[in-house]
Amino acid sequence: GDPLAGLSERERVLVDLLGSARTLGEISGEMGVSYRTAAAMAARVRGKLGLRTNTALVKFAVEQRGEV
């Protein structure tokens, strides 16, 4: 199935931005949220996807690029 199915639209945007090599600081600016909010959102996405590290999340995001 679709591994992104359980994510909200904003979480999908975050995954897409991570997949395009943006930092959390850049993502926070683009999404209009604080850095802490972007980091918390990334942690929530990691949990939903069963990924243990930020590196694993970025790798996943790069692999999913274009499917978000």
C-alpha cells in the first residue's frame, strides 16, 4: 500500500520538502511554522512511519520524492 496514506497533507508536504534536500530551518520558513514545530512534525512523521532516526526519514523522503 501507500506508505504515506496515514499522513496528513502538511506531513506529506514536510516529507516532500525533506526529499528535496531542505533543512528543517528552511522547511519551517516555507511552511510558516517555527523550527520547533517543524522538528516536532518530523518526529511525529517518523513515528507514524516506524522510522527510528532522522537519517532514515530523510532517506525515505528522497525515495518517495515525486509521489507526495
